[in-house]
Amino acid sequence: MTKKVWFQTGIAIIITLLIIMLVIRVQVIFEPVFTIVATIFVPLLLGGLLYYITEPIQRFLEKRKAGRLTSILAVFVIILLVLTMLSMIIVPMVTEQVQNLISRAPLIQNEIQDVFNMILSYRDRLPINPEQYIQDALNRGSQMLSNLASNAFTILTSTVSVLITLVLVPFFFFFMLKDHEKLIPSMVSPFRGTLKQFLTELFYDIDHTLRAFIQGQMLVSFILCIILYIGYVIVGLDYALLLAIFALFMNLIPFIGPWIAFLPAALLAVIQDPFLLVWVSLITLIAQQIESNLITPNVMGQTLKLHPLTVITVVLAAGNIAGFIGMLIAIPTYAVVKTIIQNMWRYRSNLKETMFTTTGEGGPPQ
């Protein structure tokens, strides 16, 4: 029985849970480690994100005989140029639209209230009580504002943390660009034989998975942002740039993100002109069809091989556990875990085949 897969899997799960329980019980001992990990996690995450986005540029330059330091310097210069261009062109437009939105906020609030009142007038015909949901949403909003006003020290601490993160990100990013080929060999150097080969293949597969998702998802979101912005401008929707930029970030969340991005566009369209909602819905539908049938298959292909139902389940669960950040990192985390399990299963199968062939031709161990 001890050689059965289900028995070994069960023992592995039990041991893992016991280790987690012991770590929680002696959390005080590991608290400095948790503090260090929490400090470097966000800079490391942002540095890794920048690395995967800009690594194709570095690879392109080095194929053209550019040196490592030259390619890194070129990448930093390109990033500075892009940020400068955004600050000179995009930021003033966004600032103007934000100021316009703030100035019109009371009018928009009154119009939204009119829409809610119209819905409430038909509440007896609805299967749910919308008044309770609206009141709950207003109470949560008021509580968030009061917490924001009362937690000035927390806001100051968060600001210092953000500044530290902004200082650390370039360092992580620089060394990732400089030594990324050395990372995996240095990690597997203490090991030998088949275990070293397994770990090498595992880390390269993880790298390939993260590369495919991050580069593909960023490119897809950027293209969708441009399509939506052009469509919103053509139909004359107010705050087109703000809505397109919001859609850019929301589309980083697979499947659910586009629907989240559609809601404010639809709401503003109803306020501006109810018939405009038809055009906004049509633009969103066309953009999603282009993305799902043309862009994503050609950009990301079938690299991750994730079922849509799995994606939705993982994203919703991660959102309940860790909020918006959890929704952003849910799919790449799930893809990495899936890659690890697949490699472990393949490694175990190869070991069984090796043991079978070395114990004699055609028969199990005696």
C-alpha cells in the first residue's frame, strides 16, 4: 500500500499541513523572515514585471551585437523616454479629464441618484431588494472615507513604504537584466544527477510560463486599450482616455477584467445619452471578439492551456482572499503551481521507468 500513488500523495499533503501548522505556532521565531520577505516582495515583483516586459528589447539589442551594459542602459533610456512622453502628452490629458470629472461630480451623482430612484420605483417587481444593496454600498463608501481621514499615520507610513519600493525596484530590475542567465545555474549548482536536471527543467519551465503570460497579457491589454479609446472617441463618449486607461489595467485580469472595465463606461454612457450605451456595448463586444479570436491566439497561443472555467474560479477565489492584487497575480501563480506539479509528476514517472528498466528487462523488482 505504501507504494500506491494515493497513499504517497496523502502522506505528502499531511506532512505539508503539519509543517504549515508548526510554522504558524512558532510564528514569532519566523517573524524577522516574514518582515524581510514582505519588504522585498513588492520591489521584487515590480522588478520582475519590468524585466519580463523589457527583456525582448534587451535580447533584440544583444542580437545586434550590443554589449550587456549597453543594452541595459538602452532599456533604462527607453523607459525614461516613455515616462517622459507619458508625462508630457498623456498626463495632461488625464489630469484635464479628472478635473472635469471632479467638477461634474455633483451633477453625475444626482443623475446616478435619479437612475437608482427609477430602479427603486420598480422594486416590487424585482426578485431582489435593490434598496438594501444600494444602502450597503453607500455605508461601505462612507466607512472607507472615514477610515481614510482617521488613519493619517497609516497613510504616512504607506507613503514611506512606497518611496522605499520605488528606490529598490531599479536595483532589482538592473540585476535581473544583468545576471538573468546566471540565476537558474546558480540555484541548481548544489545538486547533482537527475535531481539537478529536474530542477533545471522546472525553473526554465516556470520562467517560460511567466514570460508567456506577462508579455502576452501586457501586449493584449495595451492593444485593447487602443481599440477601446479609438471607439470611445468615435462615438463621442466623455472621459474616453480615462476609461481606456482603466480598461488597460482591468484587462490584466483575464475574463473578469473586461466586464469590470465595461461597467463605468456603461454608467457614464447612460448619464451622457442613454442611446450611447448601445454604441459602448457594441464597441466592447467588437474589442472582446478581436481580442479572443485574433490577438490572444496569436500573441499568447496555447502556452498556459488554462480552461476558462478554471480561470474564472481562480480569479474569484483570489479576489476574495487578497482583493485586487490577488486577482492580478492569481493566474500566473496558478500557472506556476500547475507547472511545478506537472514537472514533479514527470520526474516521478521518469524515476519509476528508470527503476523498472534497471531491475531487469520486462519485470518489476523482485
